Amino acid sequence: MRRMIPSGAVYQRKYRDRQGSIRKTATWFLKYYVQGKPVRVSSGTEDREEAVRMLRQRIAKASRYVDYSEQIERVLVDQLLDLLIEDYRFNKRSSTYDLELRVDKHLRPFFGQKKVGDVMTTAIKNYTATRLKKAEPATINKELAYLRRAFRLGYQHEPPLVEKMPHFRMLPIDNARSGLLTHDQYRIIRDSLPSYARIALVIAYHTGARKGEIQKIRLETIDLKAGRIDLPAKTTKNKAARYLPIYGDMRAELSMAISFAQSKCPFLIQRDGHPALDWEKSWKTACERAEIDDALFHGLRRTALTNMIEAGFSEKEAMEISGHKTRSVFDRYHIVSERRLKCLAERLETHMQTKEREVSGTDKGHRQNAKIQ
């Protein structure tokens, strides 16, 4: 007789041997329930008491399983977006401000009060179509990436807040950057900028450092004698410490900026004794005076990388200075200038002429041999 355990049992399976007699297995089997559904498995042991202990363990484990499906049905996307912001703040992500701005301005108004289970392909397509009327594809992709991350956090949450991840289809974009700042244009813009924006331009043009990294440069991290600016890990985008070399106009410009800096402000980029957090307006005005259209301060990274490659730096060396982590930046930025293309074309021309001479020489030799014969 089977020994019953609350919500389960241990038993021996019956089978017919070759003679047709009914027998029982030596191994004990377990039967218990999970979410009302029966589960039958072998205990792998012939010891009945051991099988009973295994069954009790299985039942105890199964009793801890909770069906969260009803709870998930009530979860709103608002909760996932709160989870996303909390995650960014906890990890001290440098893009937290941008995230909060996009969430409050665009994602919450459209998705916030929707239930998680209602956000499927159709809802995402509707959002994309609505945003395309006012925003560029790259901007929309950034917002969808934030939303996808929110759903991923909800899926990984304990207890889970998302039962199934929806599919997020990104828009195709042409992200190849164009336009370089010539040295003449650099000098014109530099000389028309206020001091705090001027030194920011000089550093960006020479090193390709990001705007956020330049903002955080402290006076004590600048070593003019050693010719370097140290960037601690906490000030860089990828959280990896590196240094910027001081060369060209940088030494004179840095010396001047340091001499005018007020001691009460620890940062290099300062305005009236306070950290200068933005210089986009000054940059835009200077570009208009120089009659340069659509020039972005971030585009100086491309200019700096191009200058480094033209100067003979390897891609790895240029990436170490600019702070890029992957080789794909050179594909994305198309770091090939007109002058370098001309040099490459000349090298190819020389190579093809050599091959042509080799072939011509071989043909001439064949003709001479034919005449002799």
C-alpha cells in the first residue's frame, strides 16, 4: 500500500516481465503537485525512507513557488521606468540626467499607465510612428533602448514584474559622421570664444576628450612639467582611468587658464569662480561667426582622431587617448581624410604600375623566345 504524504506519495511502478507476470520496480518513485499539476519522477533509490525524505524536500520546495501571473497582470510600465531610474542612480551612470529627462518627457506620457502585458509590437510601433513626427530615428532608438532596459530589469526582478519580453525593433539610421574642422577654422573659432570655452575647445581639438570628461578636469590633475592631464576612472565614460598628452597649443593655453583660475573653484573649466557646465551657446555663436554650419562640439572627437591617424598614430594609440574602447569607432566615423585618400591612391598607383611592368616584361620575354625558335 502506498504511503501518502500531504500533497504527494512514494510508490513503486508496476510492469510486466517477459513471462507476462506483473512486478514492481525496485526503485521508488515520487509523486507531488506544483500549481495543481502532478509531477512524477524517479527517486533513484531503492530505500523507501530515503525516498520519503526526498519527497518531503520536493514538496517543501514546491510550496515556496508562488504563481505571480495575477500580480504581473496588474503591473504598470510606470513601475518598470521607476526601476530603470533607480538602477541608473544606484550605478551612478553619467547618463542618468538624460534618462530621467527622456522618461518624464516621452516614455511616461505614452507608456506609463499601460499594463506591462499590453506593451507588445503594436504599441511600440505606434510610439515610433508618433515620435517620428518630431524626432530623429537615432533619438527614438535611444528611447526604445531605455524602455527595453526597463523591461529587462522587470523580467529579472524578484518577484518578476514581466512575464515575457516584447520585441523592440530599432529604426535604421545613417550614423556615419561627416565634416572635419580644419586647423584654420579651429583658430578662428578659438579666438572668438570666451576663456572658459576656449580652453575646452583646445583640449577637445587636440585629444578628442568628451565634453563631460573635460568638464571634470581638476587643476591638481594637470602636470605641465610631465606634459599630461590625468583623468581618474570616476570622471570617464567607460570608468577606465587614462591621461591626455599636453602638446601643441595646449601648454600655453593651459598655463593661461590656470593663471586666471580662482582658487575657490577646483575645476579647470570655470566661469567667475564657478564650474562652467556648458558652453554650447558660445560654441554655436563662434561657429556662426566663422560661417561654419552644423558643427557640433562632439564632432571634435572625429577631428582629433583624424589628426592622430594622419600624424602616424596607430588606431590603438589614438583610441587610448580619445577613450574609445572598440575598433568600430573608425568604421562609424570614417576616419579617412581627403589627403590620406590621395596618399593611398598614389601608393596603389605605384603598386599597379609595378605589376604592369612585371607583366610587360614577361610578355616581352615570351616574344623574344618565340622569335629565337
